[in-house]
Amino acid sequence: MSEPTVILNAAAIQRALTRIAHEIVERNESGAEVVLAGIPLVGDELAFRLGKILSEIWKLPVPVGVLDVSMHRDDLSHRAAPQVHPTVMPFDVTGRTVVLVDDVLFTGRTTRAAMDALNDFGRPKKIQLAVLIDRGHRELPVRADFVGKNVPTAITEKVRVRLDIPGQPDEVVLEK
Amino acid sequence: MSWNKKHLLDIESLTVDEIVTVLDTARAFKAVGERAIKKVPALRGKTVVNLFIEPSTRTRISFELAAQRLTADIVNFSADASSFKKGETLKDTARNLEALNADFIIIRHSASGAPHFLSRVVKASIINAGDGAHEHPTQALLDAFTIREHKEKIAGLNITILGDILYSRVARSNIWALTKLGAKVTLCGPSTLVPKTFEQIGCRVTHNVDDAIRDADIIHLLRIQHERQRKTMFPGIGEYTALFGLNMARLAKTKPDALIMHPGPINRGVEIDSEIADCERSLILEQVTNGLAVRMAVLFLLNGGKGPQEVAGN
């Protein structure tokens, strides 16, 4: 196995999030309508970081929720049960624009599950998708509205987004 | 966290990691029960059979609701309305259910080991909902979940189980779960119902109730199971209540943050004073709520296939 390649370092991750935040502002005129929903394990942390940047730009608090999608996956009986995390959506999504935040967009199946999971909480006015990495290989008609970095990958490769690991800098790596 | 088991037959054979996996998973399912829409599609298209060869209300309803909230189809099968009365064996009944493509069979049976037997003769996942005086694994898991919610961790806690230990599958499953998780377990009750042999599996045994509850963080009360006792094991209910019943005077001598649990059904005025059952320190109804979350978690975990746990690709 060869050494993993660093795709984004800590500073580049921060720049990507700042750019995504400005694109969200450009796309959504009213900040008061926007809420973020991060998908664990990494998307929720990205959503909190994004929420902080957006709150500074809009000068108003942007609510951030955690949306676990494990119970809505389409492959539950095809593999060992996934780790589930409590979903915390401390706001009403009805009539709001919900920006789903995930670390890596790959097959699109997580995004489909997330949209289903979101439906249980109300009827958003719009759903948008923000991802740090788009690695291609879609299996469903899903595309991201906001992308930190497009990374062409081989299907066997793995993209890991590592945030807040003690003693390690934040980074995104590609494993062969 | 990890889970690769097909059946939930007992706590004795679970690892600490597996127990913790169920408890962690149940946290997420508890949140589902608190939403406006209390249903997720995780078990869509799966068939669950409640095979209750012994009467039960609470556990059966809890499993039924758990399956429904996961979008599974569930059928109830009870002993008095079934072909058991017509002489069919357990194996034949189960194989008939299998012929209907049941994915899960939840079994309660008066014979210890009945779920283990079923797991060897049918392809469905088997969940033990109580087998004789042997085990009642989901009860122990929901009790551990409830304790963890209140005390954060179980390791190091003093937990007293008070009552009919000898005939209690709840006690056995709880002893396994709590000792594996690092609690110090004390058993108390009449000497005929709490034999010293339990010391061999790491419990402290005492027949003095004040001694048993003085340092307890959790006092777990059990009902006297008249239906399982072949002969009278103590002089009378009145004497049991006088010697072992939890009343206000005894409660006053416990730690102020000691909490009271009971798997139900409770016998007010026998093992527990009515006032205590309804007091702030009683977790009895929370146990019922948590039971639903834990059973959803168990069904969800058992539904998993073989392969790796990791979500493909990232």
C-alpha cells in the first residue's frame, strides 16, 4: 500500500469552507431562511464550522442541526449495521432552505437517504447540498450545489476527511 | 463499536463492546420516539413474528411497537390461540413461520434454552424475549441504558438487585450485563430465593435488606414470581413485605441519589410502597420508554448483513 496523498491541508480546508460560505450567501438572499444540517461523522463538524462563517457574514445566528441518515440507507441488510448517531434538529425545517453538509460526495446514496430523513422533520422550501470533496462515481442523479474541491478518483481509492483528531492537523487524504 | 451477531439469545455470550454498541445505538432510536414522525424505514419489507408461548403484555407490545416504528410487518402469535393447544411442537411451529418467510422470530417461552434451540432449526434471526428462569436480554439492556442515562457510566456503581433472584431471568441477564460493564452487584432477598451460589459469578449476596441498600446507587426491585415457584419459598407475602419490601423508612437510609428500578409489573404494597413507585427517584416508567428504544436498536443491529460495517467509499 502506498502512502496516502494529502489533497487538502488545514488551511486549504478553511479556505474551501469560506468560499462555500460566500457561495451560499450569493445563492440565498435572505440569511434568515437558511439552516444547516450536517451528516455525521464528519459533515456535522463541517456544518458547525460553516455555520460560524455564515453567522459572521450575515451577522445573525445560522442554526445548525445534526442529521443521521443510517436509518434511511438503502443497503442496511447488505452489510453489517452502520453506527448510528442521534439526530438533533433543534429547529423547524418547514419553509426554510436546508443546506445539507457532507464531507465526501461519492455514489449519492447518502444524499438520497439524507433527503428522506429530512422529510420526517417537515417540508423544507429548498434543499441544497454542500460537500467538501466531490470524488465522482455517482450511482444516483444527485449533484452538489457547493463543492470545496473536485477530486477525480479511482473507484477503489478512499477519501478520508480528518478533523479534530488530537495531535494531528486537519487534512483530507486520498488512500490508494 | 461492532456487531456481527445474527441472534440475540442471551447476555452471557455478549462482549462488553457488543453491549455498548446496543446502548449507543439505542440513544439514536430514543430520539426517533420523541419526534412528530416516530417512524424510520430501516426494516421496510421485513417480517417479524412475536412468538409468545408465555403471557406478556409489556414486552410483547414493546417489541410490536419497535418493529412498527422500523416499518417492519409484525404478526403476533400467542400460546392460547395457537396450534400448541393442538399438539404442534415448537420446532414445527417455527418452521411454519419460516415457510412464511419470517425474518425475525421474537420468542418468549417457559423453557430455558428454547430460543437457542430455535436458532439452530430455523434461518430467521431469533430474539430471546425471556426463556424460563434463564435470561431476558433486552430487559437487561434497557436497564443498563437507563442507568447509563442517569449515572453516565456503570463501572464502579453499587447496584443492588432485591427480590426473587432464583426464579428471575431479569436478574440473571442483569447480573451478566452489569458485571461485564464493571458494576458491583449485590443480591438480596430471602435465603431460599437468593442462594449463596451466585457469589461464584461475582456477586455479593446478603439477606439483610438494610445492608444491601445502604451504599446502593441503584436499587433494582423484582416481583415475586409465584407462577414459577413450585413450592412456597417463604412463609407469606406479609412477611416478605415486612422483611424485604422497599418502604419510606428503608428508603430514608439509602444514599440521597439512589434510584429505584423495577422491570414491572409492580405489585404495589408488596415489594414496593405505592409512594415510592411514583416518586421522583423511581425510573420505572422511563424503563418502559427506553425498552422501546433498545428493542429498535436490537432489531436494527440484527438486520445488518455480513460485509464490512463502513459506509462504502469515504
